[in-house]
Amino acid sequence: MHAWVASLTFLSVILLVISNRLSPAVAALTGVLVLVYGGIFTLSEAVEQMTSAYSTLALLLGAMIVARTLQPTGLFNRVARRMLIVSGGRGSRLLIGITLVAVMLSAILPNATAVLILGPVLIPLARELKLPPPPLLILVALAANSGGLLTMVGDPATYLISQAVGMHFPDYLKVFSWTGLVAVAVLMLLLPWCWRHEWRISLPIQVESLPPTMLIPWRFFLPIVGIGTGMLLFFVIGGLLNVPISPDLIALSAASGALILAERFGLGSAADILKDIDWSTLIFFSCTFMLTGALETTGVVETIATHLGAAVTSHPQIASSLLFLAVMTISSVVPNIAIMAALIPLIEVIGKGGSRIELYASLLLGGTLGGNATMVGASANMVAVGIARQHGTPILFIPFLFYGLPVCLAQMLVIGLLRLMIGT
């Protein structure tokens, strides 16, 4: 009975998010409370499920704080200004520039953070250029999801899988980064088709009306940017030190340093900075881990593992391909972070040796690529939807599907075929 309650509650939360009747954070929190009142677990047990994934939440929080403290420097406005100038008024160049900037940011920061950085900058620029903001926000989300595959800190999904496999930053680059390069290449090739209106237009650019290049003096600018740069450097080398430093600890340390400098330079109090953090996304993730923990404790995950175990043992390659397709399909309507959290214990049970790495790869790629299909498939998508709603330009389910589904299917096809060819 408890397994049915946990499963139905989980599905109900997803349907509420898809229907746009409740925000993701409210829907997930309500689902957790239903499970508590339904006797599935106590509130303290629910929190224990969340704390099992504390490192992912800490990484996101730390990166968000660092990104927020960098905003007063004008660095991101400067990038947007340069991107528009380089485009020369051509929509095609602007789309390519947005894609590349989003990819670079999501390779070094969690993809939701990359969208939080670019989204608020792009909306006023889009209005200045007489362009509808939603297609550009959707492009940023899809580029961030694709670029997030480049590194283990680029996506909560990549970080979860890297932790489960026991990979450090350089290990991830060797094994999985090629998939990010392919995903980005496929997205770039689809720009003239999926964003054909924006691709073909000429833009009326007035350079003098664009945001200023810098908002604070150099003596403030350099230390704060140094904090962000140091965080990125230690992401790469932290796992190679004699005493390894995990990415979540690095992000929180950088956040602490950034808050100190912000208060020291008068760029805003800690309360002001923390007020601007996207707490709704963090709450949604926290509650998602609780919901998937309920699926595990009530035996739902174990039941699925029992049915899949024999197939993996006898036909590991077929099982890996089927998992890739199944997770991609589910991730198009269920947030991929929830899929990762729910299925990692399953793979621990049914996977052995080399087949376990293949199954983790299928889980990672299926969840990440499938998350591109719809507005609820990935955290970056939901952040983009939230930014659009805050600025009075809502993104609805069907319009997002118009852009996301072709990208998702094309990336799945190309990467799936390449995996079969090279055997990974």
C-alpha cells in the first residue's frame, strides 16, 4: 500500500508541474507533506533523504551565490554587449553567440546558474531589439543543458552520476565530455531550422543604448572576479590534491569569500544577496530527493531492479540501450534530477563491472538529453520558465516543446549511434 501511495504522489507532483497549476517548488513540497501525513515516513526521515544528496544542493547554492555577487561588476552585461556588437545586426550571429556563451558558462557552473546569469540580461536586450524573449530563453536553457555534459559540475545530473561512479573532474573529462561536444554541435546545426525567424532577421542595434561595460571600480572588480576564477580552477584540480577537495566544498568556500568581499566593498549585504538566490529551485530539488527517497524506502525501486536485473545480466548492451531510451522518454516529462536520484540505487543493485559504467552512462545521457524536450525536464528549463514569468513573458508547455523536442530527438539519435559505434 505504501508503495502505491509513494508512486501516485510522485506522479501527481509531476502532473501538477506539467499542467502549470502549481509552481514546481510548491507541488513538490505539497507532495512531501502528503507522504508525511500518509505515514510513508516522518518529517525527520524525509529530511534524511534530502541530506543524502546534500553535496548537489551545496554545489548549486554556492555557485548561485558566486554568480549573484558577480552581477554588480557588470561582467555579464559586458558579455551581452560584446555579443551584440559582434553579431553586426545579424540574427544568426546573435543566436550562435548566445549558444556559445551559455555553453561556456554551463561548463564551469551548474546549468541552472548559467540560465540565472544570462536570462535577466537577455530579456531587456531582446525587448530593445524588438524580439520576443521566450525563444531566446529557451535557447539558453537548451544550450546550458547541452553544455552541462562537458564537465561534472555543469549539471546536477552529471555531478550525481560522477559521485555514484567515484569520478574526479579529470576522469569525467576523459569518459563523458565528448557527449557534451556532440550535443552542442547538434544544437548549433539545428539553430537555422528551430529558430529560423530569429536566424534570418536583421537587428536594429544602437550601441549607445546597451548596458555599460562596468559598474564598479577595478579595485573591487578584480578581487570578486578572482574568487569566481579560483572556484573554477579548484573544480579542476581539487580532486588531484594530496587532500582532495570536493566541488561542493569548493563552491561553498567561494560563496563565503564572495559574500565577504561584497560586504567589504559595499556591493550589498549578505541578506540582499541571499534574497536574490533562486530558492524555489533549491526547494524543488530538496523535495524531489525526498520524493524519490520514498520510492526507494517503499520498495518501488527494488521492484523495478528485480525485473531489470536478469536482462542486464544476459544482454548488457541491449539493457543499456533500453535504459537510455526509457530514461530519455521519462525525463521529457519528469525532472531529470528526480530520475537520477531514483535510478542510481537501482543501478547499484543490478549493475556489475563494465555493465555498471554503461548503465550509468545511459542514465546520464538519457536523463540529460531527455530533459531538453519539455519545460519540466531539467532544472535549467524551469529556471528559464521562472525568469520569463517574473518578467511578464510566460513560456508555456507547447511552445517549449516546439523547440525542445527536435533538439532532444536529434541529440539522442546522434549520440546513441556514436555510442553503438564506439562501444561506450
